[in-house]
Amino acid sequence: MFEAFQTIGSWGVTVFVVTSMLNVGLTQKPSRLLDHLGNRAFLVRMLVINLVVVPALMIAATSVVALEPVYAAGLLLFSLAAGAPFLIKLASTSENDIALAATVLLVLMVATVVVLPVALPLVIEGLSVDTGTVVGSLLRQMILPLAIGMVALQFAEDVVAVAQPWVARISNVALYVLIVAIIIGYLPSMTDPDLWKAIAVGTVVLLLALFLGYMMGDGHDHLQDVGGLATAQRGTAAAMIVAQANFSDARVLVVITLVNTLGIVLLIAAAKVMSSDNGFSVLTPTAAADPPHRRPERQSA
């Protein structure tokens, strides 16, 4: 029985990654993203905090707290991956500019594709990574669906208007399926006290990432919110792709999944605090347009 759920979880990862990236492409036109690329100072701060500071925090945390090497490896991989499609949902929930969040997501995701295969063997001792294979997997499962979605939105907007809500729902369902399947499939591992110690360490680092990312907003409310959410919501899709391809011990995927799940719950709560609306449904597809009723100070980039 456990093996069947493990297989379902593996397929769930692929479906979630592809559909979530396709959904981002189907909701954002390139012209809207280009508007926010001009805010270079903020984007540079996002790159530094996500690809240097957060991994450094995780390295320090796993050095101070004695963890099983496999769990430490999972946390380090998780910290090195930035740019999560779920950021779009968090931005919508917090009533922030979705185009700004999508721009940050795109920049972080492209940087992760470049940096992760190089940094991973340096951070995790003894790990051998086929850089070409990792980059190829990330490009096929993340960049390609994103590009297809953007092209479709640009040239077939009527078709996208019908298809996008279904893609969003499939992505949401796939996320829940993979979480449940991995938890059930690897249920025997859940009794390991070291796993829960690793989850606690990862959660503390995520909370620190939320605070540090928020501080990167330089006093601008909309930049603070998006910065905090973007930094704390790690690039789980990329981490899962690499975990499946390069680690034989499934506990790496387990710790990534559980830390990410707890992080999603905490960040949904944080996004609600940032918003002025108390109504939220995680199954509501993200619309192509920015959310209505956004506060005036969040309009500017």
C-alpha cells in the first residue's frame, strides 16, 4: 500500500509543477511583467536575500542543530530553491499586485535554474549532480510551461479565459494529492523524532526569511509584503524535481514536503494579516487580472 501512495506522490509532484507554472503563464502577460523589471534595486535585493542569505541561514541552522545528514540535505536543498508558483496565490490573498509577484517569481525562478545545480554540490558535501540533467528537468517542467502559458495568453486570450481556471484547479488538487500521498506513502518515517526536529529547524528559518524579505521592501508597503512572502515561500517545485532526480533516500522529499506544507499554512495566515479582507478560499483559481479593492498604497511599483 505504501508503495502505491509513493508512486502517486511522485506523479503528483510532476503534475503540480507543470500545471502551477502553466497557470502562472496563463495569468500574466509579458508586458505587465516588464513594467516591474525596472525596479532593479528591489529585484537585486530579492536575489541576494533568497539565493545567499536564506541558504546561509539554513547552513548555520543545520550546523548548530544536530540533524541526520539526509534531513539536513533536504533542508539545504529547500533553502537553495527560490521562486514558488504559490506566491501568486499569496499575493492575491494579501491584496498585492499580482504582476509584481509574478515578476519576482520569474526572476527568482530563472536564477534558481542557473544557481541551484552549481551551488548544490558545494553546499551538500559528497553530492554528485549532473548539471545538464538538473537544468534540463527544470527547463522542461518549469520554464517551458510558463513560456507556453504566456504565448497562449498573448495570442489566444479567449481560449485561455476558459482553460485557465481549470488549470488552476488541477494544480491545487495536485498539490493536495501529492501532500497526502507522500504523508501516507512515507508514514513509517513520520515516527522519526529527527524528522520533526528538522521540520522545526526549517520552520524557524522560514519565519526568519519572512521577516528579512519583508525588510527588503525599503519601507514601501507593497514591496515589503511581496518581499516577505516571496522569500519565505521557497521554490518547492524546483526542490522536488532535484530531490526526485538526485537523492535515493526518499526522506529528502518527505522533509521538503512537510516543511513546505507547514510553511504554506503560516504564509496564508501572514497574507491574511497583510490584507484588509477576511474571506479566503485556497481552491479559488487565481484570476488573470489583479485583485479588486486593493488598497491605494499598493498600486505603485
